[in-house]
Amino acid sequence: QVQLVESGGGLVQAGVSLRLSCAASGRTDSIYIMGWFRQAPGKEREFVAAISRTTGNAVYADSAKARFIISRDNAGNTVYLQMNSLKPEDTAVYYCAADRSNVYYPSKIRADYDYWGQGTQVTVSS
């Protein structure tokens, strides 16, 4: 089993930056990809960004490409999401996820992820 714990969310004003962290523990050798999804009130959970723990290959949703950066620490057990120029529409619960099947190229598909964190709330006021 793999446990994922997110941190770094909060209430911020539009235009500022925020960095989310996700720490993985347990059988981390069984996972290859870690990513972020978000779910706004009344909406489906959507892909934000993901990164390969081994190669560092990263993929982004179109909405995240210009403002968000995903990265990992050297061991690959902690993944970060740097969010810049936040907008009210970025308000959501942000979930960390891990994929044990895809090795090199991160998936954008929610169903491909096997483990999920509890989520961290990000609220952006205008």
C-alpha cells in the first residue's frame, strides 16, 4: 500500500502563488507516476499535472501549462505543485494521486491512478 499526504493549501488572494506538497510513504517502489487532480464544487475531478518519479517527464492540463509547475524531490517521494498567478477559478480541493502501472509517460486519466490522498483545499478570493 501507498499513503499520500497533501499539504500547502489555504485561502489566498488572486494573483499570488502557492505551493502544494504531496508526500508518499509505504510501498513507494511500486509507483512510477505521481500527479495532481482538482475538484471544484459541483464539478468532476479533473487532471492538473503529473510527473514520472524516475525520469521527471511531466504533463499538464491545458489550464495549468502556463501557470503551474510540477516537480519532485531527488528521491521521488515528494511531489510539488507550484501554482502561480492564482485565479478564483483555481478554487478546488487538490488531490495527489499515484499510478503504479505507467512507467515513463504520465497519464491524464483519473482511472489510471491507484492511490489517492485526502485532498487539500485551495481557495482563491478575487
